[in-house]
Amino acid sequence: MTQDAVTAVADRYRRFARDEAPGRSAVYEAWGHRVADDPAVGAVLARIPETRRQPPLVFAVLRLQGAPLDDVDTWASWVLAHADAIVDECARRSVQTNEPLRCAALLPALSLIEGPIALLEVGASAGLCLYPDRYSYRYRRGDEVVALDPVDGPSDVVLDSALDGRPDLRLPEVVWRAGIDLSPLDARSPGDRAWLTTLVWPGEEGRRERIEGALDIAASDPPVLVAGDGAEALPALAAEAPAGATLVVTTPGVLAHVPRVHRAAVIDAARSAGRWITLDAPGLHDGWARRPQLSRGGFALAVDGDAVAEVDPLGAWVAWHPGSGFSAQ
């Protein structure tokens, strides 16, 4: 650990406190400022491997270990007293955010594909985005609400999203669910559930409850989850999909966490296995049929490389415009 590392930590956490935390988590904003301004706390975090120093990861580990939330001075003293345990735990953890609301962004693309569907996600975490047929949806389009519910009635998990445009929305018939992750989480495991819900930032209203409800759904009917690299593990897992179902491979937001040199291999594996649906920033890869031109700061939703909408990366809104700058299958 060097002074340069401490300075780098201070700079990183100052940016986080200034640009990312405000309006989302007052607790994380205060913690970020304290790391930036307190060299002793910064020195603890500088001992963490550089690839594990992201503020959301480190702060989730601190909360998992019992860090106090109410007073930043008490919090800083706690960090110094638990330095070794913090460093050890951060070194073995990774951010595995699993937001079921992303299904609200994926659903317009899934609605384009005839079922029944075998659904396979790369970067699945606990697989909460493998249940688009088990959630209720409330799309708000001006004063209109477009409501969709599972065939057996409204779900305990209701996904609210703003909608621009008029996609033909329907819940898919999913007959098989599988996922690949470097370190899959089990919705039935108390420890995995605790980690996934602790990754929710304090102050994010409703998100923890939504994830807990989705975890209950996944625990009642667990998907097939495989530990491994997306490109390498995908062909064998895809071969297990039932005959007669259309295999749909999704990569919602995961390609940003794959080294750029390996992204094309994941995309090629997905397209070779079946239909491919993704949520990505346009500059993230070259897998587009035509690079999307976005105007709202979101991600492109695409089917087999053809962009059909601009969406919020976590599903809070969908702008469906398959004519202007987008092309639908």
C-alpha cells in the first residue's frame, strides 16, 4: 500500500460522493466524503485489491459486517477497528446486483419472440431476471397504465416502469430457466440472500422489498445455475434446453463487466445458441446490426443485434421507437 494508492482511493470516493450518491443514498454520500477527507480511512481501503475497491462493493461489505449507519465519526472509528476483516472480505466479494425491474426493460423484446421460450442469462447472479413471466407489470404511459399479470393472477412482485411508445406487450411462456455466473448466488441460501439485499443502497425505497419478493419466487422454483465464463459455459448449458422451445440468451448489462477483448466471444456464443437479447451502451461492443443512436442517456435494448428501444439500464423507463434510428426483428 502506497501513498499513491491512498490518493487514488480519495479521488475515487470523492467523485462517488459528488456524482453518484446524491439523491440516491445520503448514507453513502456521507461515507464517500469521509473516505476522501480522512487519510486513515482511505489507507484501510487502499489495502483492498484495486479491482475490489468500488464504493458500492466496499460499502455493502461494511454494512454486511455491521458498520454503524447513524454517525459518520462512529463509522470511521469502526472502519479502523475492523480493518483486517474489511480487507479480507472485500477481496473475496464482487458486485452482483440482481435487479428484477430489468425485466420491465426486457419484456418488450421478449414479446417479439414466439414461445415457448427457454431462457438463459449470462451474468445471472441469483437468476432474478429469469422470471419475466412470474412478475406483474405496470407501465405508465402518460395518464394510461398498461397492466400485465401472470396467468395465475397478480404477482407479489410488481414492476413499475414509464413507457414511451406502443410495443405489443405480452408475458412470455418460459418453460426452462438457466444462468451462468462466475459466482452464482442461491436464492434459497440465507447468506446469499443477505449479500444480494445488502447490495441495495440505503435510501433506495422499495428496491430491497422487490428483490426479496423476487428471491422468494426464485427459491420456490430454482433455475439451473452454472459457475463459469459466459462464452465457454454457454454451449454446453444451451444444449440442455428442451426441444421445441426457442432458446433466448440474454446479456442484460453484463458485457460491461467482461473485458473488451472477450466480449465478442460472449456475443458469438449467444447468437450461435439461439436468439440474443441485450441491454448495452452503444459503444460497449460491435455486435450491433447498426450502432444505435440514443438521446436519453440510457442503454439500447436489442434483439439479435437490432436495437428496438432505448431503456433505463435498470428498467425504470422504456422508450420504444423501432422506426427512428432503431430496427425491429
